[in-house]
Amino acid sequence: MSQSYLDEIAEQPAAIRKLGRLVTPGLAADIRAIRAAIDKGDVRHIILTGMGGSLFSAYGTWLRLSRSLPVPVSLWDTSELIQQAPTLLRPGAMVIAISQSGESVELCRMTELDAGVSIRVAITNPRDNTLARWASLALATEVGPEQTVSTKTYTAGLAALYIFERMLIDGGDTVAADIATLADATDEVLARVPARLDEMLAFLGHDLPLTFIGRGASYASAMMGALVTAEAAKAPTQALSGGQFRHGPLELVRDGFRSMLFLGGPGATLDLNLKTVADIARFGGRSLVVAPASTAAALSGSEAVLSLPAVAEGLLPVLEILPIQLLMVPMAIARGFEPAKFLNGSKITVIE
């Protein structure tokens, strides 16, 4: 078993708690200046970009910035951005780039293609790296080295993005308290879930494809869940939004179909997600539902449910991924693999 993987999972509450140090008057002033540039029209397009888990971590931020800012906001896979639309990297653009290492080949190539981007924001783990040196504003999570499949760098990066977005949208008066609450909730989830791992594995199995389903910001958890399962347990997976699941993949549901569905918080899509849970059961499949306590109560009571503590809505995906991180240990072992050990790739992707 990869002890470093377990250690890195356990380090997440402390890593998140340390992010409160980012909330400073200096950062607030920098972000106010960015917001002024947006409101004046100096920034005409905002691009969020990253690869793998870093890209997924930005999904919720993309949704919320799109609803809140007066300019278009787009989310780009960096490899597609540099290969298909590099001319977007021009004056008038603001780029928010997320990379755990700051050295992934696609992100480094993006810095070389920069044709005068107006504002460059980088969110990385180490303070000194190619991406951070390119940035006009660099945020470092500094959660320490990570040897295996992404755990603490993903959750800390997502929380750092939340800090940036809240300060950009409304000044972020509650953001330090939100991060402190998240750290306590992370501690709670990591303490509670191990007792249910055998039950979870028995329910989902280890030898059938696993489908992850989510809507809104929780779609990030579906995508990251599929990635972690493929990397850490070498199991076939797919991630689908709740809507895309209805457009064809619903035909997969029968005896033997296994899924994890992220119910999300109260909102317009809750009833849609509840309908999906009911339909999966009606057609003979199984769905392990991951939900905050506030919406878990809306379930019928017959479903398999992992209930999560209350946190700010934008931080819920941090908690949603934790049970999957832990489940990878027994699942990988059942499949005959060392949990989270890379066999074909490496921690930092250097081949484009």
C-alpha cells in the first residue's frame, strides 16, 4: 500500500486551514485593482485554464464568475487552448491558470504563447515555478510535496480558487471563516468515512465500470472522481453531467450498473438529481449518493447515502471528493494494484 497516498489524504485539513494566510489586505488590494480593470473594460474576456484535476477544480468558479461578472468567462483545457485557439492569449484577456506543479508541459507552453495577456493569475502549489514567474498575481497553496495521485493539491487549489473568486465578486468578507469551517468539515469527513469503506466497496464493487454523475459545481466532483478512480485503482470510469446522462447513457442502466451521484445543495437542479437517483434504482442499477445533510433529507430513505457537513456552497466539491480518495485504497487492492501508484505516467506531465 502507498503510505504516502494515505499521508497526503490525512494532511488535507491542516493544508486547507493554512490557506487562511492568503486572505490579506495586500491580496484584497490586488484583487480590487483587477475588479476595477474588469469594470472599466480593460479586461474583455476571462479565461480559466488548467489540465486534469486543476481544470476540474475551476469548474465551479467558472460557473459563478460567469453569473457575476460583466464580461464573458470561458473554461479551457490548456492543451486545447494552445493548440486550437492560441490567439485568445492577447491584450484584453485575463488568464487564471491552475497547475499543481506550475511545470506541466501545456501550461509552460501557454506562457511562451502569451501575446500580451492583460492580467495573468496563477494558482500553484510551490511558490517558485514557471507558471508563477509568468503571473502578475501568483497564489501559492504551499501544501508540501505530493508523491502520488492528486489529493491535497486538488482540494487546496480548489479552496484557493474560491478565495480568489469571492474576493473578486464581492470582497470576500466571509472567506476566511468559510475556509476555517471547511478545514473542520474535512477533518470530520476523513474521520467518519473509513468506517464505511467496506460497505461502499461491497455496494459499488470493483470489477464493473463506475459512472460519476453531477450537476453544477458538483460536476467537478464527477470529473475528478472518474480521474482519481482511473489513476489510483486502474478502474474504467466515466463522468457525466446529469443532463448528459439523460442523453443516451441512461440506456446503460440495468442490473450491474454502478454509479456515484453528487446530489449538491438546495437549488434548481435538486429535483432533477432526485429524479435521476430514482430512475437508476427503477431500472435496476445502483447509485451511491453523496450529499450535504441539507439535501440528503430529501431522499426517500432507501438509497445508499454519504452525508456531508455544511460548508459554503462553492466549497462543497472539496468534501465530495474525500470519500473517493479513501475508497481508492480498498478498491485498488481488490483489483490487484498498489493504490495510487503510477504505472504508465508520472506526477508531472512533460509530454504534450
